[in-house]
Amino acid sequence: MEQILFDYIENYIQLSVEEKQIIKDLSLMKTYEKGTVLLAEGQKSQDNYFVLKGCLRSYYVIDGEEKTTGFYTELEVLAPLCVMKGTPSEYYISCVEHTVLLVSNPKVEQEGFAKFPRFEMLCRVLSEKLAAKIQFEFDSFKTSNPEKRYLTLLQNRPDLFQRVPQHQLASYLGITPPSLSRLRNRLVKK
């Protein structure tokens, strides 16, 4: 799993043997079973997540109904807003699959920056990419109808259709599971 992380980082900067050892020594890698809730509404946390293997889901519970807001798979970052704000979480994060994560917090990150100064620059670049991705996804969702959202998801994230239960996909698309079935049937007939 460490090699997956090193390969990802080396898309941006070349790592020395010493820098790889610093990353290993931080002991950030953790494994979670499918269904594990990493963060619950009302809970405070300092943890940020980088997915090495598996799938995370963020969701709200509104009037007893889960509203999925995101799926995070291999080589994606999930930085809960409550960590930056220092407030209790307003949503949940759970494991859709058996998942291997890098789990960090601001204290560990500062320790890493002190030992590996180029890591801070890398985190800034990755944060900018993440912010742009989130803005694009939000804009796309707000300006699309359910069929367009479904087709975009199918084109950009086809793996989710094999990995995620239909009711969670429907929630993410902003429709009910029966509406998703009808939409799929209508598209198959086209």
C-alpha cells in the first residue's frame, strides 16, 4: 500500500529514500471494515482521510433519511469541514467497502512538514486541485437534471455503479431508488 502512496506523490515531486522513510515513520495507514462509521453527526474530529483502497461515503441524515453528498475512492482526499472549523460534524462519513486509509490530523501534518518541508507545498497544490474539483462537481450538480447527473457519473465514475448500493447512488444523484430504476430503463431503451 505504501508504494501506491509513493507513486501518487511522485506524480508531483520526486521522493528521496529519506523522505519515504519519514512518511513510513508517521504511521498513518489504517484499515477499516465495510460499514464502519468514521465520523458521526455531532462528533468532533481532527482526522483527515486519504483513500488508498476502498470507498468512503459522506452523508447527512435529514428527517430520518440519508442524503449522500459524496463518494471518495482510491487516491482521493476527504477533509471534513469540522476539522478546519473545530466544530462538531454536521454529517457522517462511513466505509462503503473494506477500506485502507491514511489518517492524519493537523498535529501529524505539522510534524511531517517540519521533517519534510516539500510536503507542505505538495499539500497546498493538492488542496487547490481538491477545491477546484469540488467547485466543478457542485456547479455541475446544480446545473444538471437527474438524467444528465446520471450520465456524467456513469462517464466519470463508472466504478461506483459496481461498488455502491443503488439507494446510495440514487441519494447522491438527488432522486429516489425507484426513479433511478426508471431512469436506467428509459436510457436502455434509447
